[in-house]
Amino acid sequence: MMKERRRSIPITIFEEHHELVIAVEWGVRDGVVADCGNCLLHIDAHPDMSTPQPSCSPGIPNEPDAIRRFVHTELTIADFLYFLVFRGRLNEIYWVDPRRERFLPGRRMFVGLTRNSDHRFIVGLHDKRSELEKQGIEVQNSTYKTVWVQRAHAEHDLPLKDHWLVDICLDYFSCNDPVDRRHWQLEVSESTLEEFENDPYHFLKLLPDMKVRSLRKEGKCFLKFCGALAESAEPAHASREEIRTRVAKIANLLSRCEIDPQMITLSRSVVSGFTPRDQCEFIESEVYSVLESVYGARLELISFDKMASR
């Protein structure tokens, strides 16, 4: 256990990872998370640092309804971290990658809105901004934010920092194979399915990275979306023994580096298909147990529904 500290540590559990934004904004409203300058310890099988592509202005107030609506309609499970950077919440991101065995050099990245747009994001290397501007790609100075991004491994030593946020995705410990999760089915009417089947140039048949097929099953009609499978270096579906080993390494990282977080979040990531459904409960229990061993009675479990509504 870490040396005794008086402050409690709120911990919450949500279904999908972009809901981290809801938790962080609640923390800022409630005064338990600093409104800027935070260091995120991102323990995840994926970086979640794609460029956000909202259809409306991201300059929204920190009000529960507005935040929840924006997260669930404008963000995805792959692009929410740069949105938090854009809001000024994150100054550094340490991504603990289960595949990485060496400490890679960090990079200072930037995020902002392009000039003459109220919602189009651009992300890039901070020291390459001038080169982008020479190509006519300009960023609004008022929206320009930077963040230090460091890719690491659980056995590396992290620097002593204030204002840590610990963000854990359960798929770090066991992740479904891409073949198991890149298929979705959408129930549609008979007429919609026939329109799709009879039109060789239907827009769903022309998607560059997605194969869509028709499916009839038990008297119902479906469109089946099959994602293109790129080569993957993701951690495979792990055994219970392997999961316990990975959980122990994370506990050791938190203790060894004296990570004293303002808040801890857990994302199940089962609905999206990344965390194996049959292992989620076991992983969640193991992770929560080791967090209790590290932080003891300081952990304060807070309902995510409460965070999302107040």
C-alpha cells in the first residue's frame, strides 16, 4: 500500500471509453480534478488518439446534459483524448501499451481547430506547425493546445508528477481478436434490405473500409457490417493466469512510481467488443481488488450515472 494520505480518491466504472470525458468534466465541476495541467496515465490496448470529427462546435459548456450529449453523439471510442486536450484538461499523456517493451521517445503534439471552421479539428506535431501553415493549413491560435505524449510499458519508471488521472480500459488485460469484434448487425425493414440488394451502387456497398452484406434470420432482416481487417498487434485473448500477471504489473507500477491520482476510471469496453464478455467480470474484480491493495480505504466508488447527471 502507498504511504498514508488523507484525501479520498473517487473511482468510477463506465461502459465505453469515450465516457471518460463525462467523468473528467464531472471531476472538474466537483472540484476533485484540476481544470488544467493534468497528467493522464492511460492503461489501454489502444491509444485512443485519433482526430475528433464532430459535426458541430466543440466549444460546449461544462454542464452535464451538454457534455453527455456531445460525448454520445459527436465523439467515438477512438478520438476522445484529443478532445480533452482541446478543452485544456490534459497536459501530458502516458500511454501504457501492453505490446511495448521499450520506452519510446515522447512527442509534443498539438490539437486545434482549423482557421475559418468552428468544428474541424487538426492534430499534429507541435514542431511541424510551421510546415503545415506553409501548405495553407492554419490553426486558430485561440484553440491551439499542446500535450506531451509518451508511450511506455508497465515495467518502466514514470516521472513524479502532480495531478495524475488513472484511466484503465479492461481490454488492456485481455482483448478480443479483431475477427471476433468487427461484425455488427443492424435490423432493417424488408423494403430497405431489398433496396440495398437490388442497387449495385448503393452507398453502403461503396464504403472504402467496410463490407456490408444482407442477412435474413428468423424472419427478420439485417444489414451486416464487416470491418476491414488490418494486421493487428493487439494483445490476444488472455488466460486467467496471464490476466493476473498483467494486473499485478499495473499494481506494481502504481506503487513503485507513487502514482497518487485525483481520480481513477475503469472502462469495461464490452459493448464495443474489445473486452471479452466472458472475462469482463473477472478482470474488473481483479483490477478493483489490486487498486484497493494499493490505495486502501481512500477509494470512494461513485456511480457513473451520478457523474453524468450532476
